[in-house]
Amino acid sequence: MPIDGDASEVSLSAVKTPGRIVLDVRDALHAICSTGKGRCWYCDRRLPRAQEAVRSGWDVQRVEGERVATIILICPRCQLKSEDMKVPERSLAARM
């Protein structure tokens, strides 16, 4: 940005309202499985390898927090009980 007297004024945009982020469940599972550290948010069941996690129906959800969002994993068993469990901003995971 020039500092001379002919410099044009630069305005900063207002804070943008965050839009809903679409989560690609398959890509997220592959990324998380590659770390070998994923577990179900509810029952602490260990995340299997990527192909098995996708095939068996593991879900990845984004939970909006005050400062940052959290990504959680939910195993197929806990998804069956999920009506009793409250998780805001559920993902629209396509069942494979």
C-alpha cells in the first residue's frame, strides 16, 4: 500500500457472518482415521480404519461452540440411540 499523499482510502469489510459449512463425511473420516486417534464422542469406541468406518456408517459432526467449532465422531451403535442424545448442528451425513 503506498504511503504518499495520493493513496486511496482502504476500507475493511465488516465481520462476515459465518455460513453453515458442509462437512464431507467420507473425507473427514479418511483424515481422522489417518491419525489413528479417533473415538466415538459418546461411548469412546475406537475408530476403525477408514474403509471400515465408511462402510459401517460412522458419522462426523460439527458442533458450533462459542469460540471454535468441534468435530465429533459418532459410531453406528450410538447413532441408533442419538434421539436421546442432544448434539446441535448435526451433519447431514449420507449413509454409505
